[in-house]
Amino acid sequence: MSAGSKEANEQRPEGLTPIIAMQDVQFQYPGAEGTALRNINLIIQPGEFIAIAGTNGSGKSTLCKCLNGLIPNYYVGDLSGSVQVAGLTAAEETVSSLSRKVAYVFQDFENQLVRPTVYDEACFAPLNYGYADYRERGQRALAMLGIDHLKEQWIWQLSGGQKHLTALAGALSLDPDIIIVDEPVAQLDPYHAKLIYEKLKLLNEQFGKTIIVIEHHTEFIADYCHKVILMDSGTIRWVKPVQAALSAVDELAALHILPPQVTLAVRDAETAAGQVHLRDRLFPITIEDAAAYFSEAKILSQTNNALVINEPIRKSVRESVPASNPLVTFTNVSYGYKTITRERYPVIQDMSIRFYEGDRIALVGNNGAGKSTLLKLISGIRRPSAGQLDVCGYLTKQASPEQLADFVAYVYQNPEEMFIEDSVRKDVEYFLKSRNSPDYSSFVDEILHRMRLTDLQDRDGRLLSGGQQRRATLAIGLAMRPTVMLLDEPTASLDASSRREMTDMLAQLDGQVKTTVIATHDMQLVAEWANRVIVMHNGAVALDTDQRSLFSHVAVLEKTGLLAPQITQLSQRLGIDPPSLSVAEFIASVVGDPSSPHYVNRSKESAAIGSH
């Protein structure tokens, strides 16, 4: 969807009764030094599609929990001000009564699934409310989302995207006026992420639902949302139409929010061409609009009418990794589990592959491809059903997970699962204490300092923000002094600043661990960090390549539900070969690299950009 096509959506009729009205709302959690929400004043009209953006800990989830009664009915604290939701005064209602008006799909959506089959899950809420037509409501919710064909499926057989849609169906079965989805794409592959947003768009446009998403991925905000609420330190900084919001590049950057890559590309291209930007300048925010912009812009070669293409100098990092003895060797490894019908469900199938010292491996693929299972096999948490797996000289069928923990650290996808003590410091030092490591205290101090956790070391890890939890789990893994580090979705649910920090931290692991393997859906992380990419599909290796070559395998990407980063897609549309992996590479290819001796300042020829 182009930015221009959203303008009609942004022109809402005047005089409508707001579906949400918050006035002078403040909230403070028990024991917290400051307020989580301050001076919140917000009006949302029926039928709007709203994104709430902000850094981790800025108050996004807290604000939304005020709308469905979780605050103050479940999360207690000091709440003041007025919250009106769909004609109800939230403070006078129970969570049960508000749930009929406000559906809430949590970030950890799997925790909402409590029934064995998809149909049972969709019918569960109206059944509990005593609706006689609970079966029809469940069936209707499944049909609205296009997953009624899955109604007889067992929940544990579903992919991540299908589980997310099932959780959404369970919420929809009460026919709410408002749907809140916390981090809808955080744990999904690109295909299912887009699918979720397409269903939310359908609910908004065809069924008139008011949609609120908490979102860090601005490319989805650009494609689907009408307005953006920007939060900072518990306050609302502003509410703007989507194009104006995402064009506020410097303001977003100051809050560590990354605008769409294509927006940065246009802004940086104009800057390189010597353009001065007006405060209210509206940039393209979608791939379609950016491609049209660059096709029309006067950033042209002096000798022809083609876009200037400067061949990227940087080669794939994979080419510089020396050959060595493998640290991990899969030999015809298979793994599966028995279903409730006693049939074996294959997850890993006849896999043979080796991981070497110096590898920075990104495991990618659709939900259910086997990425997390592969990591669990390496860590010894799971053992092969067939074949042989050698990890640092140990056969995992014979070695215990405790033995392998001396060489392998596995950082879980859900960080809450790694917190077993009542403070971050105790969790970080747990492994060292269990191994009777001498003088571990100073080593723990060093890790806490490097992960910027010193001020949080006495906090319970389960109560930290998403970004803080990710840093804490990485610290737990580092404290094990592993040879092989395994991380499952290390950037999920992180804001741009925390994602950048995590990327930098992963880069710093090279001097401490010999091999790092991550399972991820974050294609920007793949492009910027990995030197080897393994694409998995149906429990097998579909492709083993470097990050630059990955995005040229169109058929594999389509089969596995992967999408190249925005900037890579834009460069491909413009015919840049090889495609760019970052905004900086794109600018060097289109405008020229200012550090290159071949760079020519074409600001005169680019004068038309500013007026585009």
C-alpha cells in the first residue's frame, strides 16, 4: 500500500464519539521509583488502525493494559485519571466485561492457547461467557481469518503464524469493537508476519474493527497503519498520520526508532546531493513509493540515463573464514516426536552439515522449519532419533546436557524461561557457582558491565523490559564461557536501539566464542551480521550460502516464506546488481561513495530531488 492511498483513511469524519478516550491518566507499578504512564491524553476514533511506537520500557504495553482492565484489576498500582472504552468507564468494569469490547492478543500469544484443537480454542471464550451460539461464534471467527480449514488441527501441530491467528480467532469470537495486538510480528517469519497484518487489515476495512498494534517494525507500520502514537518515558509525545510520523527521521532516531530503510535511503540520498530538508518534508515510506521516487529522481550518470551503479567493494565475509576442523558435525541426523495418535512427526530429516570455527551462522526459514529443534539438538536438550551428532568431540547421544554445557550455551527464544533466581546477578552467576568456579564474582561484574546490566543486577529478570531481558539472557550465556553460542531469535521484540546493540554484541562474540549460531527471522540482522546463512525448510537444509548470495535465490525465498530487507528489495527493483544489504551500500551504489576516489558530487544534477 502506498502512502498516498492512506490519505483517505486519515481523513476521519468529525463529530464521531471516540471509541477510546484517556484523560490525565497516570500509573505507577508497586515499588517502582517513577511512573510508568504520565499525563496520558488520547482520543481514538472508531475504525482507526493505530500503531504505538517507542523504545522498550516507554509504556506502550502498560497503556494498552489500561484499556482492557488488566490495569488495575490484575496489575495493581496507583492509577489516576479517566479511561473510557467503547462507552464504558474502565475503572468501573471488570476484565471480564471489558474483554467483550477489547480483544488483546499478547506478545507471547502461545500462552493464550489453552484448548487442544483450533476449533475448541476459537469457541472457548464465548463458551465461558455462556453464549448459546458459542459454536457459531467460533466458526465465524475462524472464517473471518481464513483458517476454518484448520479447525480440527491440534494446536501443537500448528506453525507459529497459525497459532497467532488461532489466538486472534479466540479473541474475535466475542465480537469485540477493539483489537489490540502486542508485537504481532515479533516471533513470526516474514510470510506469516505479512499474513497477520493482512488479516488485521481485513478486520479493519471490512468489519470496521478498531486496530491497535504495538510495533517496532516500521515497515509494517508504513504499509498498514493510519496513524502513529509515539511514546517516550511513559508519555505520549505526539500522534501523527503515518507518513508524517515516519518522515520525522531525526526525531525517531533520537528515540532509537528506526524508520523504514527506504525512507532513510531517500533522506540520505538527498543529503548526499546537498539538499536541505524542511521540517515538514514528507518522504516515501514504502518500497513502491521509494522505487517510483528513485526512478524519477535526477541522480543520473553523466554518460547515460541509467542509475549510477557503483559495484560494492565489500565481499561476503564468508570468503575470509579459514577452513578448520568442524566443531559441530551432523551425520544423517533425524529427529521427530510422537503425536497424540502415536504417529511420528518428523522435525529434522536426514541432515548432514558441519559448523566451523569462525562461522557466524544465521538459521532462517519459515515457522516450523526446524530451526529451534536444531539448536536444541546441538545443546543436548534433544537427542537424535537417528544418525550421529558430534559437538566439540562429544557424541550427543552419549553425553548429557550438563556435560555439553561446558562447551555449548543455548539462549532460549522466550527469555523468561532462563530466569530461575530472583535477581539478574544470581541468574548470571548460577552456572559458575554450580561449577565451583574460583573468583567468579569479578567475571560476573565484567559481564554485567559489558551488557549494561550493572544497574539492573538486583532486579528480577522476569520483570525487566523485553530488551533488558534479551541482554540478561545473553549475559547468562556468556557467563558459561562457551565454545559454541546458540541464540534463538535474539532480536525478537526489540526496539531499533536494542536490536542495534544486540547486533553489536553478537559481533563482539568473535573473540570469546568460536562459533555463533542464531535462529532468526530478522533479515536485517542476517544481512549485517552473518557470514553464513542456512535456509531450512521442512526439517532439511534448502540452501547453505553467504548473506549476499541469499537474496538472489528467489525460488528458495518464496518457498521458505522469506523476504529480503526493504533496502535489498528496493535495490533489486532498481536493477542494482549485486543488491544492497544496507542503506549505506545503497547510497554508495546510487549516489556514489563520498570516500571513493571515483565519487563525483552530482548535487547540481540532483537539484530536482528536493522538489520531487
